[in-house]
Amino acid sequence: MMRHLNGKIYISGWDTASKAMNSGGLTYVVTVATDSPITGHQMFHLVDGPGNDPEVFKMAVDAVVKAAQSDEKAVLVHCVSGRSRSAAVCVAAIAKLNNISICEAYDRCIATDDKIRIHPALGKLLLPDV
């Protein structure tokens, strides 16, 4: 199921992303996983745990922001289950797009999708000074 987080940003697992890509293309799909069986319009290799390159994370966030600011009807960010990697990228993108804190963006996302469970290592990419 594709879940709406904020503005034009949606989140899902790979199965829903695959259906969205095959349905006619009203959605720009960003893949943020190394283990997804599908690749969206853009792909960023993130793992659900430690060892991610902060620059790759930043590039994924920037891609979502750029797509959300474009003429795309919606931006779907997915990993495998749509709970951790994609959520971390979405939280950072929503904070950037709305000029709000990471904590406020996280609260907004959790309020709309209670399945979000960001891995602590990805949380450190959101709050690098912690």
C-alpha cells in the first residue's frame, strides 16, 4: 500500500512501487535500498543499519526534494518494506521542503504512518550531531 506522508511525498515497499511504476507513470519512484528487487527512476544504495555513506543519503534526500518540487504528480520513495530507509529519506526531505526541524518532520510522518521504524543508524544520518 502506498502511504501519503506529506505534500507530494508517499512511501511504500517494493511491491507497491512496482505496481505504481507499471500503472502508467503518474508517480516518480525513488529506490533507497540495495536489496530491492526493483529499481525506480533513481536508485540509491542504502542499507537498513550502519555503514551507509552520508553523501549517498544526502543525494537520495536531494532527489526526493527535487522531484517533489517538479511537475511530478507524486514522489514515491521505497525500500523493501517502506518503514526504515525510505522513512529516513522522507523525513529529511519533508524537513527540507517545509523548512522545519527533523523532529517535527518525523512527528508529521509518524502521525500519518504508524508503520515507520527508522533504524538508529539511519537516525544518526538525520541527526549527525547527536
